[in-house]
Amino acid sequence: MNAPTPLRIAHVDTGMSLRGGQRQLLLLARGLRARGHDQLLVCMEGSGLEDRARQEGFRVFTLPPHDPAHAFGILLLRQQLVMSAVEILHAHDGRGHTVAWLASLGLPVRRIATRRVTFFPADRWTYRLKYARTCHAVVAVSAYIRELAAGAGVPREHIEVIPDGIELLANLPGAAARSRLRNAWQLGEEAFVVGQLGAFTPEKGQDVALDALALVAAKLPHARLVLAGDGSARAEGALAQKIDQLGARVRLLDAVEDPTDFFPGLDLLIMPSKAEGLGSSALLAMAYGLPVVANRVGGLPEVVVENETGWLLPPGSPQALADAIILAASARVKRVKFGRQGRKRAEGFSADIMVRRTEALYHRLVSGGGQRQT
């Protein structure tokens, strides 16, 4: 069977931080590079994505800072798109899609926009114009996002569901990795360690996690919570006060670069999110053989299977989360079973599957085959 024809692809992302969306872009770009495609990564000057992309040897074009509405950057990007004869222009965030569209007006490119956030504007006409008239396909990271997009006016035939991908380990880390992390966190083997991974933003629900930890204290005094992620909220306001009040029962970590520096030290991952496009943190935890407690919101029920890989809860309830933590702590056999089944389920969300499906969409668009409704 012949290998797919190499494509000339440009990815656009305007985020400054290196968070989930940017990491997924890099994961996709690595996979496409291994499959022989030529790529240009377009990002903000001084961003975390620029730094990481250059470290990994990708060709990078930066949008200048202090550029109102990216006007100058759009002109420069247009020149780059023409010189590179780009065929596929894939925007990975909302602002990036606007930049990509304006920079490529009239050029023979196929534009794609990925949607992974749950925020959709009330103005359906504007949203429909942006995502149905200015791009050739919309990638939704979950069926939930697809339904939101369709409800906001994007034609279903424009939408392709391609979930985020994860890298799978051939072998899980053992007891040595667990001990290393617990020593670093100053936690003993007797501690029941609950982790949460995500930026400190309101929709991630760290406030609910902290309230739940306070509620389990009487029945589960050895419970500890490890919160990993960046964001100013962790050091100020009501969230910082809750962290101070819980004292030694909480450990704060910066954003996790390597999952092996987080998941092997845990007994349970929680995702008390108030909104979630898919739930990559849950997928990663499952890939590491961990059970997951997650809220029944957004795309999380597409990842976590109730009573098979974890527990699903109503959102916004510290008591429900506290009860689930206590239940999980008392059910070691079930945790092991859920972890084993979760690892199997995570295989269906591998990075290779995500890359191959995205590549297939690119080729359909370039060949004029259009989108396949999913």
C-alpha cells in the first residue's frame, strides 16, 4: 500500500501558555512529521509553544507582540503561506482561526478549525459565519462539542469528531516511581493520595476539590490532595485561603511536563470540572492505570465509563466528591479493576489514532472529497 502523499501544513495557535491545546498541537505535529509531512508552526512570539516547538526542531513562524488585532502579523503570515505553498491551514484556537482566515483569503488552502472549549457565543449568526463560511472543516474533540457547534449553527457536514490523543506507555511505572514521587511530595505510603491536573481556572473546579478534602477529614484523615497546574488563582483570593486552611493536606505542583512525574504517585485522579471539552487528564490517568472520579459534564462521560473505569458525579457538589473519594479509598480491589479497564479503554484514544484520523481529513479536503459526518 502506497504511503500518503506528503502535505504542506501550517498550524496556528495564539495562546501564550503551554496548556492542553498547545500540547495536543505538538503531539499532532510530531506524528505528522514522522509520517513525512512538511509543517510550519505559527504561534505568538515569546509563547510557551514557540519555545517548545523550537526545542523539538519544528519550523516556526512567530506573530509579533504588541500588534493590534495582529494586523502586521497577518500580512507577514500571508507572505509565508504563499512562499511555503501551504495546502492545509489548521487553526487550534478561536483567535488563531481568525488570523488564519484573514491571512489566507483568496489563497488555495483548505482551512480547518479545532474546537475543544465549551464556550459558544450567544450570537449564532456570528459563530456560523466564523466556523461555517471561513473554514472547510471543524474538528470537534468530542461528540459533546460537536453538538454544541451544531446547535450554534455550524452545519453537521462541516464537523468531524477527532478526540484528543495520548501517548501510551508500553509498561507502567512500578513501585520505585511511586516511592520517588511520594518522597518528593513528603507523603508516606499510608497516605491516600488524590490528584488533580489542570490550569487553575474557574471551570476546573479546584474549589470543589478543596471543599471535598475538608469534608473527608473525619473519615479519611490520611487523605492528601496534590494539585498540579499553573494560574494566578492558586496564589490569591478564596482558592488560596482554602489551600492555606488545609495546610499539610494539600500539595501544590507547577504544570506537569512529564506525566511520569505525577500519575505514578497517585491512588486516584479527580476531575471536578464545571465544563470540559473532552478530559485529556482523565485519559492520561487511565493510561497510567488509575481510576477516575469525574463530573458528568461536557465530554467527560465519553472518556470515563461509570462503574467500569471510574465514577461519574453531578457537578458542583463537594459532598458527592467527598463520598466518592471515601468509597474509592475503601475499595482497593475495585480501584485496581477500574485502573486495568481504564488502561484498556485509553488505548482507543492513542496519539497514533488521532494523527491518522487528522491526516485522513487533510487528504480528503485537499483531494476535494469534503468532510465525513461523524
